[in-house]
Amino acid sequence: MKKIFLSFNITQKLLLFFLLSIALSLIPFLVIMYHTVKPKVIEQSLIDINYRTKNIVTNLQTQLNHAQTLAISLARMGENLSHNSNSDKKSLNRFLQQAKNNINIAGGGIWPEEYLYNKQKKLASFFWARDSSNNFIFIDDYNQDNPKSYHNEDWYKPLKKANKDTIYWSEPYKDPYTNVAMVTVSVGMYKENTFIGISTIDVALTGIEELISEQTGAFDGYTYLVDNKHNIIVNQGIKKEAIPASLSKNIIFTNDKFVGSVDVNG
């Protein structure tokens, strides 16, 4: 076998020695960087995440408090209606139009008990919902004859047996008439301590998801909410693998095209 000999002139030897020296001197520097800089980067990232999480909670609480305040005010109006449908409709419409600029508010109204507002009508709700042009429009569909009246809705029934000062938040659902994914806050209406119906304010889940996305967009990850029924509320784009299987089996999508539950383990 022919042997190959490499020869280096003095310049090449000095250059090789110089490069080798730099490489050797970088090793302890890189080790120090790994053990000191990396933890600081992680620490700063955790601080940023914690800051953004607090912002999400604060902003979300502000939105929910606003919805609750509207529902309480609406209930007080509902307790003092004139029982003149045209006059009451105008008054309630003026009140709800004030919430038009808050895009998270999907709608609202009052829902009297059977035959209490009008002795000739079993169903006599006053309900407004946001349309595609972001205007609140009156919806009369809930007053039409159907096997399931609004008195049997999940956002209505719990208030009938609740304490007078109860503020009730529904589970996420899709409104059958507006097709909007939402949660509803309900407040009871009373006349001389007698339950006479409820008021409601609807909060769109898409608005909540957008609020969260604004705070988490800079991070490579996902954020989701868990309600008091252990439903996970997420947007349609999240990957199922990102949800801890041990946390819940119920996922509620904020996409208006679908609201329902899926098995995380399926």
C-alpha cells in the first residue's frame, strides 16, 4: 500500500494551531453558556408566559364581569316592564344597542315565565342577536310553538330553583337559531320575591378565543380554557395531541361551524 505523507509549511502549521486553539478555548465558554445563559432564557420565557397568562385572566374577567353587569341591569329592567310590548321592545332595544361595540357580546334579552307577560301568550321573550353586519337584531324564533320551549333550556331551568342573587353561567353550546358558539350568563327576575323569568347575555366563544390568541400568538404552543364541568374550550386549529388526555375527554371547539364533544383518547 502506498503511504501518503502530508506536508505543511510554517504558515499552514501556525493557522492550524491557531484554529485548534480557538476550538479548545470555545469549549469551556460553550459549557458556561449552556449552564448559565440557557436557564436565564428559560426563566425569562416563563416570566413572559406568566405575564401573558395574567393578562389573559384579567382581560377575560373584565369581559365576563361586563356581561354579568349587563345581565343584572337587564333583569332589573325586566322586573319593571310596562307590559306594552311595543314600548318595552323599544326600551330593551335601546339598552342592548349600548353593548354593540363589545364584539364579544353575541346577544341578550329577557325571558318571562309562561303567560306572565301576556296572559294570552305562553312564550313572550324579547331577544336580540348580533347579525353578520355586527348589528343587534330582534329574534322572535324562541316564541314560536315548539316541543321544547325556552323554559326548558339549560340556561333557564337552573334559575327557577336558585337563590335570588344567583348569577348562572351555562356550559358552552351552539345557539340553534343564531348558530353561534357561546356561553350564556343568566340572572333571575323577581316580583315581590316571586320568580317571574330571567335575563340573559350571550358571550361568543370566538371572541374569547381571539382574546387569548392575541396574548399567546408569539409563543410556539397552545392555550385553552377549562370550564367548571371540565370541558376544554379551544379553537378549531389546535392539535388533539396538545390536550392532556388525563385532563378531560370533552373538547368544545370555538369555531362557529361546530360545537360538541370529542374523545381526546379516540
